[in-house]
Amino acid sequence: MANAVTRGGTPWTPLYVDAINPKNCIGCGRCYKVCPRDVLTLVDRGDDDMDDDWDDEDAKALMSVKDAQDCIGCGACGRTCPKSCFTFVAA
């Protein structure tokens, strides 16, 4: 894929969401809120994955890539993630 350009003509290579590290994800939902394309979804972590240290209700869920093919490569999810859970790839 050819590089895209910004409105000002600066070259820009979109990076698309590839994966979310479930061990780092705290299920805060920040990435979900900023995604303009409904690429992500919140899923139940499951009781067998839980450590005894988890007390927070949010920790019982994590984000998952629902539709990677709909990602536009804006990177908003990765910029807003407090735990750097996202892995991106070029097209």
C-alpha cells in the first residue's frame, strides 16, 4: 500500500490494530470510546483467568478486536490506552 499523506502533504503510513495484550488490558474502555469504526468490543475475562488480586469490577472484562478489517489506522486506541496493550501493523 502506498503511503498516505496528511492534508498538509506530509507522508503518513497508517498502522492498523493487530492485537491487544490481554495480560495488560484493564478493561477501562478508553480505546472503545475513541474508536470511530466499532473495531473493538468488551468481553468477559472469565473466572479462570482471574487472579486473587483483582478486586475492581472493570478488571473482569477486557477489550478484544472485533473487526480488524474495519480499522482505518488512525491509532487513537493505542494513544489513549494507559497500559500500552495494542500492537499495530502496516497494511
